[in-house]
Amino acid sequence: MRKITVFIALLFTGLSVYSQQAKPPYQASLDSMKLFIDLSKKEDILNRLSKAHQNDNFGQYYATMAENFVVAKKSAKALSYFNKIDKTARIMYVETIATGIMAYDLKAAETLVQQELNNPTNAREERLFLLQLYSQVMDKKGDHNKAFVAIKEVYEQAAKKSAGLTAQYYYLMSKTGRYQEALPELEKAVLSGLANDDVKTELKNAYAKVHPEKDSNAYLAALISQFDDKYKSEIAAKMISEQAPEFKVKDINGKEVSLSDFKGKTIILDFWATWCGPCKKSLPAMQMLVKKYKNDPNVKFLFIHTWETSPSPQADATNYLLTHNLDLPLYMDLKDPVAKKNTAVTSFGVSGIPAKFVIDGNGKIRFKELGLLWPNDAAVRELSTMIEMSR
């Protein structure tokens, strides 16, 4: 099932608030962690500082270490650092850690979510968020009865039943054998573009159970075709034709590139920063997109780090990508010391990041997207459609 969107705003707000706190006198030592890929070296720095300053809050750095160990597929280490975070702050990080671990260690993911469900500091909405996450873990484990019990509580208590939550609820209802009741809602999920492969497969299964005499493959194909036609029309309505500015950025080796260097190619610019929560949350989907087009010489991606807030933005950005297994073409839009602004992002008139631009081979901006595209499969579908329409 798709990842949970509840409390994403809380997560990003919490990260922003933390970053605005006064910097401690040992900030340089903390910043030096960014220079290392070796997790043992990062651990040594963090453990030394946390022991020397036991009354200070290192929650953000514990969360970063937990995330790094998730990427390294070391569940025990990841959980150890997660548990160092103050109980009242864990809700900001639990989804990222749990969903990461879920990809390779379902038992550890279940342990983490159950532990947080027992956290006495949770408010009602936080409990519902965790129940939805628990439902996701149980679904992946194949225990659909437990998954449905959890999502049922969330669905019945939710003040607003989003389309995504509704799709998840009826998907699990069908997985527990209530095909007739779930079928029309699963059909709606496909027609609204909210159905991932799991939902589509379950819809076909439910249809075959309810209508054994009919062709379930043809039924699903017709629904997907109906959605695709409508979807392409909606994306086409977003298409624009504006001349892109002759921007200049440098890659991590210092080589400068500009718009004219990509004449005849479709390019995708993604303005982002390591301090920006929504930016980082969008990168796994962008990695999927880069992989999809890796063999197409006429489609190029530029991930442009901008609006730096530290003295070492290139090290920050490079380290973030390396420690999160992200292989993305990185470029730097550093602040001009004379103009006092980041010239590339300014030339595009960007007021907030993440900001994505799809530019055709003639240098025309055909699409621009501001903010987080979510979930991952929806982001890939939307940007892929934009790329194809821009050729």
C-alpha cells in the first residue's frame, strides 16, 4: 500500500523548528559528521558529544543516524538510535524509519510501530497515524485480518476520510474476503488514479470472485485506459510555453552548465536543499524517475541544491545523497557573493522549494510543479507524462 500522508506537515514543521534553534558551541563538531560516509566515524562524534553534553537535545542527529542505519540495512542499530530520541518527538520520525525498515525487515518494523503505539505521550490523532502505519506493516506480512482491524479503527474515527485512506480501507476489506462490498470502491480508486499495483491486483481478484463468468483482465484494462485518457487531458491542461532563463549552475566537479548546453533535449530541473523536508521526501520518487529514463539520451535531470543555510552546502548535499543511496546528478546554485542571491533559482522566480521545471528541447518551460508530489508512484506517473508531452 502507498505510504501514509497523515502528519507529514507535522514532520516537516518539527524539522524546521529544530533547525531554527540557537546553535550550540560545538556545532562545528556536529557539522563535521557530514564529511564522513563511514557510519562508525559519525557514531564516534555523536556519542562523544552526547556524553559530554547530556542535558542538550541531540534528537535530530539521533534521527539522522537511525535513518543512515536504515539505508545500511542494520535494523538493530537504527532502532537503537531511534529510541534515543525523546518520546515526545519520535512521532516526527517514526514513519521515515518504519517504512525504510519495512523494505527489508518486517519483524523489526512491526516491533518499532508496536512500541510507538504503546507510547503514553501519543495524542488521539497520533495513535490513528500509528495504527495506519501498523496496518501497512501487517499487510506486507500477509496478516490481512490484523491489517484490516487496524485500518478499520482509523477509518471509523477519521474526521475526514481522504480518498487515499478510503482506498486502503477497501483494499484490506477485499483482502479479508468482503469482495462484493469492496469492489465498487476499488474501482473508484483506479478511476481516480489512487490505485497502486497492489490495489489493481486486488480489484481484479475481487472482480473475478464476484463475476467468475467475466474476463477480469479485460475489465481492469478498460478501467486503466479510461483513467489514462482522463489523466492525460488533465496534465495537458497544465502545459505552458514560457522561455526558460539562461541559467548557470555547476556540477560537483566544478563544471559549469547552462540552458544552451541542453539544446534539443528535454531537461528536468529540481531545486532542492538538505534542510527542506518536502524536498528530501520527494527524492526517492525522483530516483525512480531517473532510473526509468537512464537509457534515454534525450532526457536529462539536474538536481540543483540552492538556498544553502550552512557553510558547506556541497558537502551537505553530497553526503545526503550518498547516505540515502540516491544516485542523482547534483548541481550547485551557490549564493553570489556580490548579488547576495542564488542566481539560478532567482532567475526562475521560485518562491519556495521543492520546485520542478520540465523544459523542452527548444528551451521552453512546458511544466512547473511547486511543492511535494506524493505518493511516489503518483509523482513518477505525473512527471513521466509531462516529460513525454514535452518531447
